[in-house]
Amino acid sequence: MNSQVTSLDVARLAGVSQSAVSRVFSGASASAATAQKVRRAAAELGYRPNPWARAMITGRSGIIGLVVAYFDNPFYPVALELLSRALKAEGYRILVFTVGNSPAEIESVMDELTAYRVDGIITASVAMTNDLTDRCAQAGIPIVLFNRGQDGVGLSSVTSANDAGARQVARFLVAGGHQRIAHVAGWQQSSTGRDRLLGFEAGLAEAGTAPVAVIDGLYDRDAARAATLAMMDTATPPDAIFVGNDHMAFAVMDTLRHELGLSVPGDVSVVGFDDVPMAAWPAYDLTTVRQPVRRMVDSTVETLVAQIAEPDRAPQSIRIDAALVLRGSARCPEGWTE
Amino acid sequence: MNSQVTSLDVARLAGVSQSAVSRVFSGASASAATAQKVRRAAAELGYRPNPWARAMITGRSGIIGLVVAYFDNPFYPVALELLSRALKAEGYRILVFTVGNSPAEIESVMDELTAYRVDGIITASVAMTNDLTDRCAQAGIPIVLFNRGQDGVGLSSVTSANDAGARQVARFLVAGGHQRIAHVAGWQQSSTGRDRLLGFEAGLAEAGTAPVAVIDGLYDRDAARAATLAMMDTATPPDAIFVGNDHMAFAVMDTLRHELGLSVPGDVSVVGFDDVPMAAWPAYDLTTVRQPVRRMVDSTVETLVAQIAEPDRAPQSIRIDAALVLRGSARCPEGWTE
DNA sequence: CCCTTACTTGCAAGCGTATGCAAGTTTGCC
DNA sequence: GGCAAACTTGCATACGCTTGCAAGTAAGGG
């Protein structure tokens, strides 16, 4: 039963004081001789410093709180995995909170996070209300929003270039000769959903056109399916649909192909956003905008770590380039290279 | 900056002793008058007990360590979400460790977990070597293996009835009149992979037959694709393939359809295992064995909580029934009802 | 060789909470 | 009204660790 080995036990065995043991394990200076005695004794007893006791004094727990709302979107599991690895490399662990997107629930989680005095917070796919933003800033815990922007100033965030990516999709679809372009939008309560819609509309406007239909798909499969059915059930149904994320795009494709008997891209072109792994699977072969998860994760961790080290640092909004990935779900303009 | 409010501050404001505050928040008895004064003061100051200080004394951190290996298999994100909710209901948080499946890496994570003195550990999709098992038992931290069994005794585990499920698949495929039945197996280093293989072979043996081919797909998409190609590249290719999990089954279907130009189930029937959400999507419409995630999660949490409450309780191996879900990826025998 | 400077090391004081103990207060019952 | 029992409450200590401080020791320079 080695779970109760304390630094004092090690000290006794090594014949030094308890503070010597502490110094060896906390990286403070100690003579080579002492260090060796301590390490030897510690190894023998299976000693590891108690992180909670350490946290109480230093005020740093080595724990990052991660708040996640959607796990059905396969974008987030891979983000979680990458975040976990990247933070581990920096010496942090992840305390996970899954949460619905109701303000009350988010607030209660934030409460808990401040109680736990985590060293930092990352929220993924969580919309922050403004008062929550304030409370976080007030609690003084560094926080970075992953894949969500924040209106006004306040918190750091890392997103991809949602508007530019969507704009590129617009150009691409126009260049492909599509006449009636529609958009199953991402959840309009989220910045990603709004930015993609705005960028898309702007891109179409540049070409002197506009979407024939825009329906909020709420980042939900069922809603996306319903949106698709509604769009197609008109006199002049769209011949191209830009979908607010891949997860919904799969639903759109399924609906077009298996419920309406249409061909993609023969009858309707479909373009998504995210480039989750599944998008490359031959069953969908989805043309989509790639969010560079790895770079987004790296930036997130980097920003958070910097903010922990230097609490007064101004919040940053980082935006990672996102590029269109050409696959088979959308008609491709002749000679399109990008 | 309310992050440094202590029980002493609350005590002063409320005009009571620090221990009174502690008692109110730890549920010990206190008079109604005191409780009210304390709560009022606490609310005013925004006080929340410091979980780490509490953990130091009580020895319980309220944190469960979750060790996960595969996140590319969509079975685990949903399990994580459900686990998170179920544990939250019991008052626990989840500290996540993602890990490769190398023994060294697992060992280092276990080390960390014992250092953190988590109240319990859940491993998902992690194979435990026997010496690791011992070390965990010795550390005295309750642990439950989720979706992995354990040879010999030692640790509690929750799995579905992998062998029975696979046996049922065998009967189903035989009854469907398939003549050459193959198996892209789950990773043979994992209990689930082995149990499903054994159950499947046993089921076929009952019918007086045997698989025409068995290849380990390692729970990996690429390996499953390669296995499929190898199986089909023979004089008498299989007319049915049972795949060790859904995630690989999608790869098998993609390979059959898009690389080999075959029809599923026309030319080859495919059956998976897990029933991840995607299996129900029309693009795959996968006949598969449903692992009742929710019930598995509930059992896992229940077992873990029981073991925390009563440390000397004997480890249990819980096995949840798994039933075949009929969809469109496999030819269905006339009048098959189950 | 002595004095200054730089390191090591042990001592002791906390970090914020829970809890045994004793003193004080209320309640209940005859 | 008085006494025992039940309940509250404050005091003080402990949990395992880090860190300022002072004393002790090694190194360095004239």
C-alpha cells in the first residue's frame, strides 16, 4: 500500500529533512549528493508528491478545465485527443466537463471550474454569454475559446478563418456554374455558424448573386435533414448546397441520395466545413473546408500557456487559415486550382 | 477577484467560527440559524470550498481518472459523454488521460493516476497487462475496465456479451444461406477482439462450418481495408464478412463498394459490432450487434461507486446482453425474428 | 590564511479545510 | 422546576507540501 507515502517518509529513509525532499522534487537547488539519496529513497518507497498539497501552496494545480458541448460532431473527439496530448507535453492534465448549451448549465460549470481553481480553461463549441465572459475575467482564470469566437473583446479565442473559408466556397460554387445555391447554416447562436453564413453571402454577393435559401441546421443531423427536404421541395430546388459543417453535410448527402433519390454531385453539389476524418471516406468523399485542427490546437495551448505565465496579457483572437479540400461531392470548375 | 475567498472570510462576515462554515458546507449538522447566516455570507462573497484542501483531509478528491486509448472509434466519444454525465450525477469529475496502447505509456499514466490519488479509475479500450493489474490493486484505487475484459481475476470489468453476440451473428449469417463466411477480427490483443472471434467460430461450428478466412483488423481502418482486399483476392472470395467493430465495418463496406465495385449486401453481406450512431445512417445502414452503451456506462459507474464506498468488495465482471440489430447491409434469412 | 560570497540545509510557518473534543446551550421528561 | 440527554459551536490540530529565513558549509580571491 504505497498510496500514503509522504515526503517525510522519504526524508527519514534518506536521512535528510523533509524540505530537502521537497526541494529535490520541485526542482529547486540541491546538492548532487542529497538529490541522489532522495531519489533513491523515493524510488524505493514509490513516492510521488501529492499534487493537491502542492496545489494548495503554489496555487497551480496543473489542471486545465475543458468544457465541451457537442460530442456527436466528430470534430471534437479528435480535438480532445490532440488537446490532451499537447497539454500533457506542457505538464497539464484535462478535467472534462460535458455540458448542454443552456446558459444556466454553462454557468454552473464555470462555477465549479473556479472552485477547482484550475490553471486555465478551454471551451470547445461553447457559446459564452457576455455576463459569463465578465465573470470569467473576474475570476482571473485564463481562458481560451476553441472554435468559437467572442463578440466584443474579453476572452482569447482560436478559430479558423470561417468567413474566408466560406467565401472561398461561394466562389468555388459560382465558378462551378451552379445557378441556385443554398446554405444549410451552422447554428446561428454560434460565432462559427454566423461567420460562415456571412462569409458565404459575401462571397456570393461578390459574384452578383445570393443564396436561394438559407436554413439554420443547428449543427444537428435531424435539423439538417429537415432543412434539406424543405429546400428541395420547391419549384426550383437548389443545385448546390453549402453546409455549415461536415457532420450536417453527411446528413444532407444521405437525405439527397437515399430519401430523394438524387445524385451527388450530379443533381446537387454539396460542400461541407471542418474536414473531419470521415469526409475523406469514399462513401461521402466530401468536398469541404479544412479546419487545421492540429494548428488550432497548438495555438490554443500556446495562448493558454502564455496567459497562465503572464496573467495580464491582453486577450488574443487567433484565426487559422482554412482551405478548401477538393473531393467528389461537388462539381469542380474547369481548371480550378487553389 | 473572488478566487481567494476562504471559509475564514465567510466565518468573519457571518460572525461564526470557521468550523461552523465548514460544517455547513460539508453537510454536517448545524442549526438552521447558523446555516442561514453562513449561506448568506458565502453567497455575498462568492465562496466555494476549495476541493483540494478538502481532498487533503478527507482523502477523496471527487475525481475519477479516465484512461482512453482510441478516439477514432466513434464508440468512445459517446461513451465518454455518457460517463461524464453519469459520474457528474454521482458528484464526480473526470480527469482524462489519452494514451497509446504501449504498456510503458499505460504504466506511466497509472503512475500519475496514483499520484493524483483519484478516487477511482475507469479504463476504456485499454489492455491491461497482468503486472499492471497487480500494481493497481496494490495502489488500492478502485478501477473498472470499460469494454475490456481481464483474464484471470483481479479487476472489475464491464463488457457486452461479446461471445454471445458474435455467436448470434454466426447463426444469422448461416441462416441467411451464406456459403463462405469470413471474419475481419478485432484486435487480438484485446479481450473484445478475442471473445468476438471465439464466439463467432463457436457459432459457425455449431452449424458445422468454419470461417473461410480470419484476419486481424487491429481495430484500424487501413488494416481492415487491407484485410478486405486480401480476402476478396482469392479464387473463392467470401460472400459474408463479420467485422470486429463498426468502425472497421465501414472501411470494409467502403472497400467492397468503392474499390472493388461490389454490392453490399448483393455480393457480400457485412455485419459489424457496436451499433455506433453512424451505423444507422443510410449510407451504411449497417446490420450490427448493439452494445448497449448506456447500460454499460450505468453499470460501470455503479460498480465503481460501490467499490469506492466499500474498498474490500470483490471485483466483478459484468456482462451486458448484446442483440443483433437488423439493417440493410446483410442478407436477411426468411422469417428471422430476434 | 582569512574574509567575503555563494550554496545547502533544516526549521517553522503556513495553504484552506475537516474533525475530535470539551464547553455551552437547548430540549424533553418526570 | 430540575436533571439527563441531545444538540451546537468554537478551539485546536492535522492533511502533505512549499518556501522565507537563518545557520552552517564550501568556494574564491587577495
